[in-house]
Amino acid sequence: MCLVCAIQRLNEMTRMHGWKRYERIVRALLVAAIVLIVLSIQDAEGTLSGTPTAFSEDGRLLLIQADELAVWDLETKALVAKIPDLHCQQIALLRQEGWVLCVERSVTIYDWKTHSAVAVIPPESEQPYSLLAYSRETDHMILRHGNEAVSVWQLGKKPVPLRHIPLEAKKDISSVAASPDAKMLAIAQGRTIHLHDLTGTSIRDVVVEGGKPRDLLFAPDRSRLAASVGKTILLIDPLAASLAARAMVPSAEGAQDSLTPEAFSRDGHRLVAASGGWSYAVFNADTGELAALTELTSAAQGRGMRSPTQLRAVDIAADADRLVGQPEHLPTLQIWDLQAGAMLPDLCGEDCRNVGLRVSLLKWSPDGSKLVVGMQGSANLDVDGKISLWDVSTRSPELVLDPGQPQAKVLAKRTTLPTFITTAPSVPVEPAFAHARALRTVVTSPSANLLITTGDDGLLKVWDPGQGTLLRQLALPVPVHALAFSAEGGLLAAGTMQGDIRVWETQTWREFSPYSSRHGHINAMQFLPGNRLLAVAGEQPNVSIVDLVSRSVVKELVPAGISPVCAGKNCARKRTVRGETIDNLSFLDGSTFLLTTSQSGHVVWDTTTWREVGKPVGFPEAWSGLGWKQPLVWTTTRSSDSKAWTLALWDTKRNGIIASLDTFTSRDTEIDHGPSVSLGTSMAVDPLQRWAATRVGEHISVWDLSAHTKQQTFHVKTPYHLQWTSDGKYLIVGTLDRKILVWSAETMEPAHYLRDPAVTR
């Protein structure tokens, strides 16, 4: 739930309906709801942090604090120790074999081989300890005593305090961090970061301009200290006590929230930062340059549209290259390649298919090959309510770690995941990316065998899909989010993420002067017959009809709806303006009807009168256009099974179905890996109306329309875009992980992936 969006929506409602007398009551209810949501989030975080876990450096030993502290040897699959009297908030393996560090209100060094405490550091105040760093090399530990002090200790059989640094609790201390080698300490106080050299006595200050630094984080090699200041991360050289670089996400890339440093790579050259929980950015820690942006999105049920999502439980691999987490509202565990900004196959597939799945533990092994998972509500009874160890490469649970048993339960490995295309093992499966960052739009020309793609890398690329070659690329200052060809393919319009419209003549690629739509982020565009008028939808809840010749808006289409308006106990239904943005536009070739799609449904406009119309004569209740040169529409109809639907082609002139194609249930649209529980359905018909391609989830079928028979079915991981080339020879499948498959109708087999040689990840 977007709280800011809810508040904005409330303001709009009170302005439109004049509910001044109810405004205070409604706001109070909204505040109460926000408090409940925040509390539920805090509870979830508390559950996650309530399962402390630690690996040994070689990944062999695993410590898990549940009801008891358990020590597992993953090589022998044996429980080597149970320590019932320790209830640790933080745990670490010490360099002495068999010793574990347990941090709670007191600090205990325990030897599980002798089943005895080696040493105990009693509490010094009412505030609990927290472990900032432990170095195996020096056997030094750094503890924080709440907001009162930081202490440095030499461990061993008798811990020796080396240094005590007061924090001056009354002063504005926002963050404290220690370097992993326990040699440096950073304290953010007001606008100053105090850098303590713990090997000597020097203290150096870094004064920050423009805000108060928070969320301090050291790189493993101590080469950088990251500090967040709003939407910027400062990268500080702690040895020189100077600012080395600034890292931020350009506004065109979509960053709207503050940045929080989360993890450095082992070598300290890359930094992963969270942007409000909706996306994760990877920065070059030496220059501050943005290397990749991973946007967390899910698909709207049955419609394939993308919307932002957040992850509830998150862990980042030790080399900062991958992330695992449970998306809100989705019973699955997603894995993301942070360097590529792409989704990888989900971890648990069918094992997570259960509403109410709760994840209490996620932990990468040091080499990133295993994941420790604690989940409840799983459909797999072997792992439900237990802690299990998963093999990441096969997405298979291997061990169940039950502290009540001396040996871990070994589970049968599932078969390896399907390749990118299951029916074409001859096609190479190595990465073949069309863009260096997220793929935004894919559109084919209605007259020439050209394919246009855009991505978050700011490039617009022109391909010959049949030959698999990149013909041209245009570097744009702002990424493009929407594309539209004119009816004959002579013009291409591109809508940017800042609201600009750019138009090219596709024979010479001469560009016309850009036009500012004032729509903000443009979601969709559609040329109308004659090529002079362009329908534009963006962040505003309306559609602008732009005259490209006069460069003016000739009409604003504002979808209206019926909403209750109440005065006291009496309510009337009144026509009101909707506040939703338009996600998609389509024009039915050979008609006057423009279809606009938003979260609440469809609205049809008659472009001769610019008025909303109900269901046009000859049209089904729900329909979607198929593009230029397509007088047909596609729809869904009920099948004999009350829980199933059928994808169908509808002829508006005959007012009826001309072909019934795939029959499916909601479960068929769900996937065992990818961005969401449901990818929905889609359809594309080739311009010569010989072939229809249907997509249900990840399965794509090609139909012979003359014989009404299915010719071929194949599997593609996370497909999204589905289009035919103008000659009907190739089906284009764009995926959510930046791959574009070209599939041949002549051979009924995959032809190749589109590959930009300059893009390696």
C-alpha cells in the first residue's frame, strides 16, 4: 500500500466532493490505518531479526538461534552442539575453534566443545549491547552500549577492554558504524562524521553540507565509508577524511525516495543501496556512478501491467551481486541479479504457493550457493514451519535443520530448472541482452520488418529481427517509456519519463522538434488516423489529443465514473471525474473507437464526437485491440468449466467469435519463478491473419487461424511483450529479464535472441 498515494487520494476526494465536515474524521481513520500498517511492518521486521544466523567463513558451520542456539556442520549434515541457556540477539564465530560470541544484554563467549562459558561481560547499563564489528585477524570486538558509549575489547579467555568512547547521549547522534577489521569507528553527530582511528589516538572530522548524515556503512576493506543524506549517498575516504564521490539515482531513472546504503561488495568497489524499498541501486563506490538499477515490480492480476512492489524480508549476497526477498502480497521468494537489474528464477516455486506464507529467515551462504530459509505456510510439508537449506542453482531444498534431531533430514533434489526455451535445447542459453538496463518498450513497425526497443539505459535501438542485427541506436538524455508507430509506419513517436514527445521520420530517421506534453511520466501513446493527432497518457488522469502540426492540445479526454455522494443519511449516485492514470491506449483499425485502460477497467471513446460510449455495437463486453491492420479484437469468454476462461478472437463486423483458442484457469497464469504470482494472458495476430500467438503465463502457443488448430507450444521465462513482424514471419517475445526472442513461423522453432554485442550483462 502506498501511504503517500492514499493521502493524495484523500485530498482529491475532499476537494471534489466537498466532504469538509467529514475530512477530520476520515483523516483520523487514515492515520489510525497508517499506524496499524507501520506496526505490522515492525512486527514483521522483529520476526526476521528474531532469528540470528551466522556462517563460518568457509560456509561449513552454521549457527541458528531459535528456541536454542544450534550449531550445524553442513558438510557432515550433523548437529554438533545445542546450547539451551543462550538467547542471543547477535552471534559470531570467533577465531578460536569451537568458540561462539553471543550478544544480548550481556556478552558471553561460549565453547560448545566443552559445553561451558569461557567469559562473560556483564551489562553496564539499562541499554542493551549491540555488536558493531568483530575481527578474526586481531580478535578484537567493538560493542555499542545503546546511546551511551562504544567500547573496544581484546577477546580471549579473559576479555580486556582497550578503549571506551562516550557517545554523549544528549547530542544528536544519528548513526554509529565500525569497520569490519575493527580498526576504525565512525560516529555521525549532527552534520559531522567523527572518524576514530582505533589503532592510534587520532580523530578526524568530516563536515557534511546539505543535510545530516545517517546510515553509516564501511566497506570490507575500509576503503570507503557510505553515509546517506536524503536522496544522495556520500562516499567518504576514511583514511583521508575527505569526500571521494557522491552517488545518486538520476530523477529520470525513477528514484523518488531516500537512498540507504545496504551492502558493499567484498572488494569494496560496488555499493548496493535501497531506494525506499521499491528499488535497489548498484553504484561504483570509487566514482559514485550508477551501474545498475533494480526496480521491484509485480504484474496486475490477469492484465500483465507492471506496478511497484516492496520486499518484506531481504538478504544481499556477500559479493553484493544478488538479492533474495519475499514481495509484499506474493507468496514466493524472488531472487534478483543486482548487477543486471534483472529477475532470476524464483527460489521456491510450488513450495511457496500458499496464501499467508510468512518468511522468518533468509540468509545467503558466504559463496552464494546456498540459502537458509525459515518459512511458515508453505505447501511443502517438509519445509513448512522449519528451517531449511536450499541449493540456489537447482532451487531445491536439500536439508531440513531440526534441532530436535542429531542429523539434518536430507531431501530428494528436484530436477534442474527448465532452460530459457524448453522446446529448443539447440538454442544457446547464455545471456543475450538487448539493453544494459531494464527493457521498457518493444514495438514492431506495421509496414517494415523493423523492431524498436528502449531501455533504462537511455537508448532507442532499431533492429532487423529476422537477421538478428542492430541497425541503429539513438542515445536519448531521458529514458523512453512509450512508443507508437503511425498506421503506415512512416512516423515513430517516443514518450519519455519526463513527459517529452519525440517524433522521427523512419525512412531517414530525421527528428522533428520535441514537444513537452506536461504529462510527466508518459505511459502510453497512440496515433489516430491521418497521423496528425497523437493520443498521450501519462501521470495525469486524462488523455491529451495532441496536434503534431500546430503543436497544441486539441482535446482533453477525462474518463468519468459513477460515485456515491452522501448528505447525512441520504446518498445519490453522481457522475464524477476519476483520478486514475491511464496505463494503456489502443485504437481499433477501421473504426472510430479509442480504448483507454486504467486500474479500474476500460473506457471507450468515439473519436468523431470525443465522447465516452458504452459497449459499441458489435463488440464484446471486454476487449482489447490488436494493432494497426487488425480489424479484430481479442477477448475472454467463459468455458464449460465455471473456473476457466477461453482466449478468443472477435470479429466486430460479424458481432461474434471467429476463433476460440487457449482455455485456461487463473492457476495457469501463475509461474514458479519470475516477477509475480500471475503474468496474466495476452494475444497477438500476424498482419496477414494467418497466425495467432497466445500467451498464458509463461506458455506461448501459435495457432493456425484457417484450421483453428494449435501448431506449437513453447515455454519462455517471464515473457511480457508479444508482437509479430509486418510480414508475419517472426513472432517477437520480449521478456522481463531484458531478452528478446525471435521465433520463426516458417520453421515453428526459435530462431535466435537479439543481441547487442556491447551489452555483456
